[in-house]
Amino acid sequence: MKTDGLGAGSPLRSTLSAVELFEMVRDYVKQETLDPLRGVGRWLAWGILGAIALLFGAVVGLVGLLRFLQAELFTQQDRLTWAPYFIVMVVALGLIWISLTRIARPSLHREG
């Protein structure tokens, strides 16, 4: 029996078995969909964790500012008991404005 060099390992072989085709499609789907989705999940998890930490810090800071203003600058004898709440609200709105102006469209895919 003569072999012409077109065996199973030959690059000229043009037929794929069903198992090889299935494995190739599975690997392609995994490479192009599942791996990027894992990256997005990691990116979202760290983003959500960071947002929660910043929110917690902002709330604690604003409550601390309110407590400081009530205890040290505005006493119960003053008629300006509403002023600390107004000041804290202005500071909170300022923080929100700064946050909204600093938000940029991030890219999940880094090119370069």
C-alpha cells in the first residue's frame, strides 16, 4: 500500500470529523465570548465594590460634618438650627456635581 503524504497529520487534509469540528467551535465560543465576559464580571465587581466604599465614606463624612456643625458652630440657643442641614446638603450636592463631571466612558478593551 502506497502512501501519498496525505495522512491524518497532513496540512492538506480537508475533512474534519464531527468531534474535531465540535471541539473547534467550542474553543472558539469560549475564546470569543466566555473569556471576555469573565473580564467584564471582574471589572464590574471591582467597580461596584469601589462605589460602595466611596458611598459609605461620603455618608460617614457628611454625618460627621453635620455633627461638627451642630455641636461646635450652631447651638440650640441660635435660631439657625436649620443651617447645618443646609450646609451639609450644599456640600453633598457639590460632591455629586464633582462626581458627575468626572465620569468618563471607560473602555473594557484596552487597545495598544
